[in-house]
Amino acid sequence: MITARTAIKVQFNHLDPMGVVWHGNYIAFMEAARSDLLGMIGYNYPEMDQSGYFWPIVDMKVKYIRPGRFGQVLDIQTTLKEYENRLCVDYLIRDAATGEKMTKASTIQVAVEKVSGEMQFRSPDCFITLVEAFGA
Amino acid sequence: MITARTAIKVQFNHLDPMGVVWHGNYIAFMEAARSDLLGMIGYNYPEMDQSGYFWPIVDMKVKYIRPGRFGQVLDIQTTLKEYENRLCVDYLIRDAATGEKMTKASTIQVAVEKVSGEMQFRSPDCFITLVEAFGA
Amino acid sequence: MITARTAIKVQFNHLDPMGVVWHGNYIAFMEAARSDLLGMIGYNYPEMDQSGYFWPIVDMKVKYIRPGRFGQVLDIQTTLKEYENRLCVDYLIRDAATGEKMTKASTIQVAVEKVSGEMQFRSPDCFITLVEAFGA
Amino acid sequence: MITARTAIKVQFNHLDPMGVVWHGNYIAFMEAARSDLLGMIGYNYPEMDQSGYFWPIVDMKVKYIRPGRFGQVLDIQTTLKEYENRLCVDYLIRDAATGEKMTKASTIQVAVEKVSGEMQFRSPDCFITLVEAFGA
């Protein structure tokens, strides 16, 4: 299981009138965390681009358990759940100080070949090779 | 079935380096659409606030079917799916010109009493009354 | 003087914990308004792109007079102030209902030739022609 | 002169179709940097709130020199330029690796008493005391 950890500090502009993080802002936190996970494997956005594929998000699920507050440091643990046919990532967001669960989420991405615009039903070999080399 | 329609035009700042709407921006589009639906019923954010309840999002699911592009007008149809125990909204985002499906989503909110901070297992009467008056 | 008008409705996710629009969100409102102005002239983002130039913002000034609130409709009047050597736009944001001034701003953009990456000290002819044809 | 340093890493969702940071996103970077500066002094957003004042931004100026790119680490140096009558902060954003100047900016905030809603023409004593204690 390939996992990464990312710390995000809640800023004033993340907050809504209730004084808690607006739920849509977690998607940006997850983007940063997924980027760290993929960067670790060596297949971050620039490498995706160079490999000739887009990887659009096709599915996203988020469960909000506790609200984030100003100055709180969020510890986001990302896990690569699937990579052979599609790229599935799980996210567990916890309060960095107490370990309390804040948010759970998952995303699914599929490879789309840039030249043809065709969705791939198997992940490109370049990605599979990087994942398996990293995991070994 | 209570439904509303909201039109959103894709702007430059919604786009990512692929030239399509970054997936996280749909959450803001859904926020505007849900606000129109709740405003129609007479229970938008100011009325929620005055009624003594917060309504945090506890669950969100999004399926991305086609990418949004610059200048495209998105037609968001919102449907109130549940209201008695929690507030569930479905979203169908289509291209306003062609009717093609772009994105499907759902959100679940629960009422939290401001004074006590307690989550409500039944929606407050004020909300139920408004929904039933509107629907009748 | 070439001017355009754009209406923007303040949404929940634009608000900060003070219950007013977070100052950074006005930049997105200005982006939508400038896009309407340039679209009217026939030189919106897709036409910029096709003409072989980027137009990065190099300077921005914003004065905040009154705070925007939930549900308020903002009337943004944009004026093309300069076009021959650089693209300067003024923004006057007013409450659509009362006409009260909310925010004043200005942006400056310069053309950068895509092929060479060189900043242009005179606007490209294609843009000047469109502005003068529109204004005439 | 009171100064602070903040590092921000450019993420995918900060980028526009040109592959560079959309100019409006720098306002969020500046918000995080100003929060670090004010936190160092002991007058961050929670302390502002407890002291009985809002501090809205009334003026902002930004000069964009070089575009930010994916994965780049930005080094934001903030300087408290005025504090007695209003809160003025200067921002110098540089590439963390090369020291190249990317963006220069400034913001002005004024205190507004929460109870009366009145703008203060002198900064509240609590803030002045904290600044002078820190600077001494």
C-alpha cells in the first residue's frame, strides 16, 4: 500500500460565516495531498503531461465528520487504492494535534490519451511501471 | 418533487491547464444552485441562520461525465430528494445549449441546533412546514 | 469610451466569518466582468489565444468601500481606459438595487507573443482593429 | 521593521489554461502570509475578533513581475509598514530557489469597532501595545 502524508493549515479565506472551513475547500486540500502522493511515485502533473495522458477526475465522494477551524493543522493521509485500470485514491483527514477524524474522501481518475481523446480502460504502462517500481 | 434551475457561465478562472473546469469548482456551482432551490422554498442561508440551525454538508458525491469549457453555460437542475430527517439535494448539470449531461451530484445536510451544538435526527418543524407549504 | 455591465450575485461561499465577501473574491468578479467587456469587442480569451498572444495581468489596484453581503446583486461597470499600448480596464462595483458604490478597481494587461515569449510595447494590430471597429 | 517569511507551494488548482498561477490566487497566498506576520505579533484573526474589532482590507495593490508555475515554492516576505493609524503590509514574493522577484504587493486595513460599526482613525491600543512590545 502506497501512502503519503500532507499537512495543510486552515486559513481565514477557507472559512465560511459559520467560522468553519467551507466544504468545497477540502477539494483543494485533497488536490495538494494527491499531488504529494503522485510526486512520491514520480508521476505528478508534469510527468502525466509528458507521458501523453490527461487524468480527469471522474468520481469523487466526501464524508464530512468534524468541521475544520482557523489555524488548525490538517493531516491528510492519502492511499493509492487502485492503479492498474484507473487511479483511485483514498483520503483520511485528521486533526494533526489530536488525531481526530475530520473528513474521509475518495477520488477516481482515468487516463485519457491526449492525441486521440480516448479514455483508456487500462492504465498506461509508464504509470504502472512507476507504481510497481515504487512499491517493490 | 421540488426542483429549481440555475444557469452558470464558465469563466476563465474556473479553468485548469487542460483548458477545462477544475473539478473542485463544481462545488461552488452546486452551492449557487442549492441556494436557488432553498431560496425558492423560503429557507435560504439567512432564514436558516434566523431559525437557530446550521445545516452542514455531511456527505457529497460527484460524477464527472464531460468537462466544462470556457464560455459554456451550464444548466443545473436541483431536486429536493429528502427533507424530513435530513436535507438531500440531487444535481444534474447539463450543457444549456445541447442538453448533454456534464455532471451528476448529490449532497446531504443535517440540522445542528446552534445553542446546543446538537445534531438533529429530524428536520426542524420550521423547515418541514416551509417545504410542505411550497410543495402543496 | 467602451463600457460593459455585468451582474454578479453574492453566494454563501464568497463570504468570510464576518459575513461579508472575502476581499480576494472580487478578483473573480472582475474577471467575469472583464470577460464580458472583451467579449463585446470580440476579443475574449479564445480570440486572444487564437491571435497568438497571452495577456497577463501586470498590475491591479482595488479600493474596498462597502462590504458585499449574502444575496446582494453587484452591478459591475467596466470601462476600457487604454488599448493602444496595453489593456487597461477600470471597474466600478455598485449595489445593483441602491447604486451605492462598493468597490473600485483597475487592471493593466500587456500582450506577450506566444512564439517568442516577448512582451509587446504596442498592442497587436488585431486587437487595435477590433477596438476601433467597435468604438466607431 | 517587523517582517515574516511564508513558503507557499504552487498547486495544480492554482493554475490557469496558460499553465501559470491565475493572478487572483495570489490574494490567498498574501492572506496566509499576513496571517503568519500577525500571528507572530500575537494579533491574528482570533485575537482581532476577541479585541472587539474587524480589520477589513480597504486598499490592495499588486504588481505581477513573473508568473508562478506548478510545483514552484514561493517565498513571501511580509513587512509591517504602518500600525499606528492603520495596518499596512508590504509583500515581496520571490522564487524560493533562485530569489527572483515574482510579485510585489501591499494591503491597507483599518480597524472597525464591532459594537458601533465605526471606523477607527487610530489603531486600537491593544494592537499598538502588541506591535511595540514585539518590536522592542
